[in-house]
Amino acid sequence: MEDILETYALPFDSEIPLICMDEQPIQLLADTRPPVPMKSGKVRREDYEYERKGTCCLFLFTEPLAGWRHVRVSERRTKSDWAEQVRELLEVHYPKAKRIRLVMDNLNTHTISSLYETFPPEIALSLAKRLEIHYTPKHGSWLNIAEIELSALTSQCLHRRIGSMEQLQRETTAWNLDRNQAQKSVQWHFTTEQARGKLKHLYPEI
């Protein structure tokens, strides 16, 4: 926990940006009957029946100190899917960064070995050298700022039925662009000193 809090306390560095990532499974649901549009004095109405269209996954990366985030819809959430997202992060979004401080949970797909299982060794090594990984502790996902962004995305964009990956990508991209243009950011205030006081019960007794 303290490793994450100390990482968040570091000043902004454009050459070594702090990036938080998280992922979320999504159930695709389509209407079986067209909804009744909203009218004056009447809310939008939709039938209680729906058609299940399968599942997919959202990958979200955010740089909290810059007010930037990127959302990508993926059919699956395998090791290779994570590796491809990391490669895009490094080569497309941050090609000039010396390295990236990457905060994420310790899911079994979030490992350097995923890069080697997906890409040739020389590419995997070049990507791994530019990653400085900081894992959130077990049961400590609340420490990941990307989870806060996913919560905002869910309440602002995913509170209705979405029946296809294409529609989901359009909706999340529109949300993504709007939030980036407004440079919405997360102001993190919880410090190591506060953790040692408020979460004293989590520390070992010596």
C-alpha cells in the first residue's frame, strides 16, 4: 500500500508519466422492443425484456496528473489482450516517454510474462524495459485511480442497455473525448502518514 501512496506523491514528470490501468467485464444487452422516447411530462420507457448479446471487456488507462484517459473495448481479457493494450500505450500514446510508472492490480494476466507470450522476445524486452510496475495490494483495488475513472464511466455512460461492441466503443470513445477535453482529473489526498494512522490495524505488530 505504501508503495502506491508514495508513487502518487511523486511530482509530475512528462518523461516518466504515472499511468493507472484497470479493466471491467461488460454484459451486452439489446432491447427486444423499441423504447418509447421521452415526451413532455413523460420519461423514456423501455420494456423489461432484453436480449443478451454476450460479454466483452473494457480496458481503461488514465494519467491522473494530466487529466487524460483512454478506453478500449476488447472481446476478451486474456494475457495477449493485456499485452496488446500495453504495447499501444507505450508505442502510440507515450512513444517519447523514457518509461511509464504503471499502477494496476495483480491479476494473473498483468505480468511481464504476458508480453513474452504475445510478442517476439526482442519486442517483449523493449516493452518491459519501459515499464515500472506498481501493484495494488490484495483487497486494495480502492488504491487504483483507474477504478475511480471506471466508476465515473459506468455512472455517466453505461447506465443503459448497449447491445454491441461497436456501439459500446462509440459510446465510451465519446465519453473519453469529452472528459479529456475538460481535463477532468482525480485529486488524490490520502497519504502514507494518514494510512499509518487510520489503517494501523493492517500493519504487523512488532
